[in-house]
Amino acid sequence: MKIIFILVNPAVPANVGAAARALKTMGFSELRLVNPCDHLGMEARMLAHASNDILENAKVFPSLSEAVKDIDLVIGATARRRTKRVEYIRSNLLTKLIQEKGKSIRTVAMVFGSEESGLSNEDAAHCDVLTSISMAVKYPSLNLAQAVMVFVYELSPLAGRKLRAHADKDDKESWKALKFKTEALLEEIGISENDLIRTRIMERLALLGETDVHLLHSIIARMNKKLQ
């Protein structure tokens, strides 16, 4: 399973280095950075220790929307509750959620916001699923590098997992394709992106397993045929 970790606006080089170290320790290798601090400087390298290759190979993007263009499922880590979102998946349930998607996804991105303010509402809108870490107290909260370590540990059973071959038919019936089809159908029947019910529908859609994804593809195909 290809899981990519994305840090948005990281401001402390030491946190980027520590995050790279966490990735490598748990078997992951792909790091993406959005508007990062000096991630190749001495401070970051000192904390990365033997993980400088991850820092050097990290891809840099100007925005989160650019960083997730090629990603099937985008998961955002946040400690803040947002009024438009209802579903928040606990960190220890993510591995099961991803496994149940089966061949309907190829790539997953795990997204983290900046140290000071976390994910902005705009960046959270690019995430299909929001997740949080259960903690005994709200303050002091985990810093960026600590949060990354928790999630790479939780997702480590998926590190290096080989994907089965995908046929073209699978691409057309993937979860990402279902997401686009659902958005188009909702627009067609008058449910705009500003409607709370649409947010709720898309949240529930992100939790579907592979069997339900294929079932909904069939249902939407029939609905579209009736609407034509």
C-alpha cells in the first residue's frame, strides 16, 4: 500500500527531521512538504539522524491541492472539531478503514497541518477523512513530530504492502471515481457543495469498503441513466 505523508506549512526544521525519522523507523519512505521551512538545513538533518534520504527525496508543493492531485484517499489529522464535519475517525481505526477499501484505492495521503494552527479549514476541505488521536487531556497537545510518530506507528502494518494488479476496469470503479461521480450526481439533483447534507454524504462515502464502493457504482450508473 502506497502511503504518503504530507506536512503543510511546517515551521520548525527539527519537526520535519523528526517526522522523516519516524517514517523511516516504521517502514515508510514518501514525504511531501507544502511551503516548508528549511527542511534540508542542519537542524532538520540532526533530528532526521539516519533518515536524511527521506528529507532529500521529499517533494515540495506550493499548496495542498497540488500535493494531493494524484492521491486516491486523503486523510487529515486534526485536533480541532469543525462545524461542517461530523465524522472523525480515531487513529487506531485507520488501518482497518484503509484495508477495507481493498483494490478500490491505490494511494493514501496522511496530512498534517502546521505546528501553530494545524490544518486550516481550506486544507481540511481537501481531505476525505478527518482523524484525531485520543488523548487523556487536551493540553498540552502533541507537537507535529509526535503526532506523525503516532500515525506512522498505527499505519505500520501497511508499510511496504504490495498492491494487487489493477485492470482498467478497476480504475473506472475505484473509490476516487465514485467520489467524482457522486459529486456530479449531487450537483445534477440540486445539492450544492454548500449544503450540509452534501458534506455528510461525502463523509459517509469516504468510509465505504470495497464491496459497497462497487455497489454504489452500479446504483449511480442506473440513476444517471434515468436522469438522461
